[in-house]
Amino acid sequence: MNVIGLLPRLCFIRFPVGQAYLWHDPDGLTLIDAGLPGSAPLIADAIRQSGCQPADLRRLVLTHFHADHIGAAVAIADWGNCRPPPTTCPPVPASKPPPTSVNAGTKHDSVATAGSMML
């Protein structure tokens, strides 16, 4: 696993299979994608290498639902103040644009997906 600083607040985490990004905000960290199942220890190491602690994690963004992007999501969601992603999501009819946020403004809006739907 490699941690590569792309910008002062953005790190690229390269796994043996797949990748994730770590964004640093004043109020905590945002992890974009969660690697394969079993990647949680690698992600924790990457967070420490970036100068933070796993407990600093506040948001978890899943770009899509392939195993190499969501695998460790549930395992890492409790490190900080994140919620695990839902196990199912409602379908979005093709004739309607996707919602901008299903849970905006609730305590569950810290877990989101980019792309076709935000959770």
C-alpha cells in the first residue's frame, strides 16, 4: 500500500488491488472508497501515515458498489463519527434525475455515493 500526497489536503491510497482517496478538512477526514474486504488495517495505516488517526474519520463516500470500493466500509465506519452504508437502496427511475441527497440534513448524511445516487 502506498500513500501519495496529491494536494496539501488530498492523499491517494494505492492498494494491491484498487485505490481510495483521503481528504483532510478542519472538522475531520473524508475517505473516498473503502477498498476490498479486509482493507481496514491498510486504510488505518494510510490515515496514520497522513498524520491523522482513524478516529478522525467523519465521512465515507462510496463512488459505486463494486467490492473493491465498498469492501471495508462497514469495518471502518465506526472509527470516527461515520455511519455504515445502507445494505440496500431504492431504485431510481431512468426518467427522473437522481436525488442530490436522500438523507441531507439528517444524522445519516455522512455516508454518500457519488455518481448515480447519493445515500
